[in-house]
Amino acid sequence: MAYRDKFINKKVVCADGFSMSVQGNETAYCEPRLNHQKKYNLVEIGFPSEEEPLIMPWCEDDRKPTDTVYGYVPVDVVTTVIVKHGGMVKGQVPPGVIKISKIKND
């Protein structure tokens, strides 16, 4: 099977420095498990820069929370994690995850 049409999102980096990979494609632990969907309901998080309690229920190996993947994470949880860490300063998320840019504190 050729995966040449698979899109890999760039790593999400948040305002406070937290980072993680967030993927939705035919080889990721996501729903739907297809490429180029208009909306994903569940996505895969990979290799967060630090242990994040909000995603631990989906952790594949809780002994190594920064060196593993988190499968089938609801998109609203991913959005909540991004907000908790001050919003995104760079990176990409699959459709269905609300892209929250850096939150300005006035």
C-alpha cells in the first residue's frame, strides 16, 4: 500500500513551549482513519514535550509519556490542551481540531 497521499501535520508548538504532534490520516490512530478528511472526530497525538494530564487516559505507554503516542483522542480534548498552553504559535492540526492561535493577555 502506498502512503504517498498521506499528509503529515507539522508539530504544534504552544505559547508556553509545550509541543506535540497531532495527526489524522490513514496510518494514524484517528477517526475516520482516512487521508484528507474534511473533519476528524478523534486524532492521534504523539511525543508531547512534557507529561500532560489531560491526555493521559489515551497514553499508549504511561511509563514514557513523552516518548509514545496517544490514540483516538477526541478533538475537543486536543483543543483544550492547546488553550491550556496559551494557544498555538506554530504547527498544524487536522480538520476538526479548532486551531487556537496564541492567546493575548491584556
